Amino acid sequence: MAIKFEQVNYVYPSYDGPAFSALKDINLDIDEHGEFITLIGETGSGKSTLVQHMNALIKPTSGSVTIYGIKIEHDTKAKGKVKLNPLRQRVGLVFQFPEYQLFEETVLKDIIFGPKNFGVKEEVAIERARQVIKHVGLSEEYLSRSPFNLSGGEKKRVSIAGILAMEPDILVLDEPTSGLDPKGRDSLLELFMDIHKKLNKTVIVITHDMNTVYKYASRVLVMNNGKLVYDGLPTELFSKDNIANWNLDIPEILDITYQLEDKYNIKFPKVPASLQDLYELIKEVIL
Amino acid sequence: MNIIEIKDLSFSYSENLHALTDINLEIKRGEWISILGHNGSGKSTLSKLIIGLLKADKGEIYVDGLKLSEETVHDIRRKIGIVFQNPDNQFVGVTVEDDIAFGMENLCFSQPEIENKITEYAAKVNMLEFLKKEPQALSGGQKQRVAIAGILAMSTDIIIFDEATSMLDPKGRSSIMKYIKEINETGVTVITITHDMKEAVLSDRIVILKEGRIIACGDTIDVLNNKSILNSSNLELLLPLQLLHLLEENHQSNEKLKDILWRLSLNK
Ligand SMILES: Nc1ncnc2c1ncn2[C@@H]1O[C@H](COP(=O)(O)OP(=O)(O)OP(=O)(O)O)[C@@H](O)[C@H]1O
Ligand SMILES: Nc1ncnc2c1ncn2[C@@H]1O[C@H](COP(=O)(O)OP(=O)(O)O)[C@@H](O)[C@H]1O
Ligand SMILES: [Mg+2]
Ligand SMILES: [Mg+2]
């Protein structure tokens, strides 16, 4: 087991006003291999708070998170046996706002910062930067640009490149596709899928896009008001009436499918997994 | 009558970075226009030029008959509200309430009016219970909702939304879109910058940018169905239209099916 949450509660401290309880009794196991997980839920439901526990950026108020055998609790201090640096290399977290991750003079320096910090030689890190910048859909020329003078989507891509260059064992991405153009969104999701398949790594993606969940996820987690209310297969999730209760949307493929069934008063023999599937079904049943 | 006119506008951030080239665009009063295009195509740059945050190298911008210049920029900014792509760029106050008030204060609204509107608009974006919180203590989508409330409360003639709903959950997003439609119907001119074709569908007209140039500008329904133009700027057809194209390419469609898929695309 790579990451284990046991009865995790998290309360954001507050100097005035009431403290805010953002996570409530979370129990969760995440495998190092073989999972493509999507994490969904309303705005403010606790998704970002949850994933920041996965590399000990924040510590549970009560309960524990065990990351690669290291147990993180409320009073865990980073000293002696407990070294957080290796954890942060193994669990790579891309923030929701790229601005939180970009601080160097050039894109190159930003991308090599992580790897160098974890002991990778400068030349090796630079070579990685040359590769990953292309993987996120930007040309090598961007390496000499200032990260602050980029468009929103370009910043997002650079922040993802920085984590990819660390070559973490588990990749956690907080809304990586918000702000990306549709082609960029698809090619980055394919890239994450590739990393997951070829290197057998676990990838966790926070998203509001149900099409992404439907197309890529092998497992889906749903947060609602600080609680983990669903942990299972996407198909089951969308077959239940959970959709209405949790402010979820229905994947577009299913929406079109159900509308067609309705308009033609028919039932397709199966639920389509892709547009091509639906096309075949239409040929078979409607035309 | 055009509320915004842009003539032969060009802008470079540096010698070899031409962000916009020869932009010509007229926006009618009360129109809702979407600006689409790949990352880095110049959408945010264009919106910053319109409000005078950046200065064009060449060309002119007219807002409500006024030519944008150092003398007029203040008057022009009173007519345009802009929700920035990154909500953090908009936050200056200590609490959510301060941030919603900020724009209205700049427009010299009276104190009682400001107070009323804070509650009115916080309610519209579903953020009433957060008024006393620090903006930094909000989730991404909550920040976006606060940014939207602050700009809506200013009740300007023109509002620009630069990917303002990108981090909202689906229900939150559609309630904001519904609200944008409402204010547009009362005569407010709306410019939405987005990557989401489902949002673009709601507007009257679509402009597509590619590498700083306008490559398409036309009625939503026409641009929406132009696969090659969309693809050339990293965009995609709406899913029902993708299906329709697939069917038609294989000579498999019929009128009824076509009608259903178009209705689904247009949300009707
Ligand atoms: N402050 C800046 N300094 C220098 N170059 C910039 C600056 N801001 C943007 N650019 C560059 O100008 C071009 C247009 O950027 P702009 O932010 O307008 O794109 P955009 O269409 O809004 O993209 P996105 O969809 O990613 O938000 C890009 O090539 C970008 O790298
Ligand atoms: N630094 C903070 N201080 C206090 N409350 C916070 C802070 N960050 C987030 N919160 C609150 O915790 C809840 C969960 O936030 P978050 O995990 O960012 O949500 P999500 O990522 O699901 O949108 C929200 O109600 C938010 O307002
Ligand atoms: Mg979040
Ligand atoms: Mg932009």
C-alpha cells in the first residue's frame, strides 16, 4: 500500500470566527501500481485538502496518513527518522493554481528545481526538462521564458512539467486540465494515461469534467462536504441516482445515449464506452 | 450601434513575441460574444488591451464612442467589468466582503448601497456564508465565485469573463451561465473567454484566435459546426456534432437524427 488514510479529520485553524472542518473521517487506500483514479465533488468539498495530505503538505488534525510506511499524524515533526523530502519526490503533487508552484526566473530553472532538490545532477535535470516541456505541448524555446510572463494555460503546462521531471512514483494532479484548450486537455490526459500504463504508476486526477472520469478512470472518488461518499467504479457511479445528490454532471456520451433512447423509445443493448461505440449502436438499432 | 470597435490592433510583449496582429472587431451593444482559441492565442491579452491595462503598439479601440487613450482610460474602465483568469489577481481585501465591495467603491457607490449589494451578489453566487472569511482561505472554485460577484455587483455596461468558471463544479457553472444570460438579456454586453464549447454555444457570436490573429468570426451556429477551423486552433466540435459528423461522413444520418443531435448541441 502506498498511501493509507485512517480516520483522517482536518480542521483549518482560524484566528477569528469558527474553525472549519474540511475533512471528516476519511478512510482510503491507494495502491502504488495500476490505478487511474479521478477525484470529483463540488467546489469546496475538500478535494484539494485531501490531496495535500498525500505528500504531507498538511498533516491530519486527527487520524493518520501513512505514506510509503511513514506515518504522518497531527504531531509528526520532520526530523530524525521522519524525512518528508523523499515522500515529496515519490508522491508528486501538481497544485490547482500553477502560480503556487512557479517562482524561478526561467521556466528551465523552475522545472529543474524539483529534481535537483531531490539529488538529481544538473545535467540530467536539464535533459529531463527538455523532454517534459515537449510532453506538455510547449516548444523548447519556452525554457528560457519567465514563468510569470506566460498565458494561464502555458503556466499550467509548465507547472505540470515541473512535477513530471521529478519522476514521482505516484502522480497527483489538482484540476490539471482546467484552463487547457481541448486539444491540450486530451493530449495531457493521454500522457498521464501513458505514464500509468507504461510505467505502471498510479495517477490521481481531480476534475469537474465527467467525460474525463468516464473515459479514463479505473476508480472514482467522490467528496461531498468533507466526506468521502463514493469509492468505486465510474460505471456504477453514473448508473446510480447519485448524480442529482452530489451536484454531479452526467458524461456527455451517456447524456446523448439516454436522450436518443428517449426520443426513439428504444433501449440500446449496451451502454457505449466511446463515441465510436455509440455510432455502432445507432447503426445497429436506429438506422 | 457598436459598443466596442477595435481597428487594426497589434500588440507585442517584446520584439519577437507578437501576441496580437491586425485585430479588427466590432461588438454590438447588448451582444454576447465568445472568444476562443488555443492556449497562448492572445485572448487574455486582447481583454487587457480593451480595458487599457496594456497599451497597443498600433491601432485603435473605441468603447461606447470614446477612443481609448490616457485621457479616457478612467472613464472607459467605469464601463467595463472584468473577471480575471486568475481570481487571486483580483483580491486586495482582508475579507471576502471587502473584495466584493472593492469594485463598487472604485465606482463611488454609496456605503448603504454597497452593503446591500454585497449580500445580494454573494447570494447570487452562493457565497453568503463566506463573507467574513479571508479570500486566501477559499477553495479555487469559491475564489472564482467571489471574483464573479464583485464584478457583477458593479453593474457595468460591459462585462468580460476571462475563463471565469474554469474551476466551478458543473452545477455551479451552469447557474453562473444562466445568470450571465439573464444580465445579457437586460442589455449588458458580455464577452466570455472560454475553452468550453458548451459555454460558447450560449453566445450570439464566436471569435476564434490563432497565434494572435482572428481566424474566424461569425454566428455561433456557423462557427460551431466548422470542424476544420475549430481543430486548427486546438478546439473541438461539441460531442453531439462530433457524432453527427461521424454519421454523415459515413452517409449514415437522417433528418430526424440530425435534428435531435443539433437540438442537443444547442441545449434545446
Ligand atoms: N506578461 C507577459 N509578458 C510576456 N508575454 C506574455 C505575457 N502574458 C502573455 N504573454 C504571451 O502572449 C501570448 C498570448 O497570451 P495570452 O495570455 O493572451 O493567451 P490566452 O489566449 O489568454 O491563453 P490561455 O488560454 O492559456 O489563457 C502567449 O504567447 C504568452 O506566452
Ligand atoms: N487555508 C484555508 N483556511 C481555511 N479554510 C480553507 C482553507 N483552504 C480551504 N478551506 C476551506 O475548506 C473547504 C475545502 O476546500 P478545498 O479542499 O480547497 O475544496 P475543493 O478542492 O474540493 O474545491 C472549503 O470550504 C474551503 O473554504
Ligand atoms: Mg480545489
Ligand atoms: Mg488567458
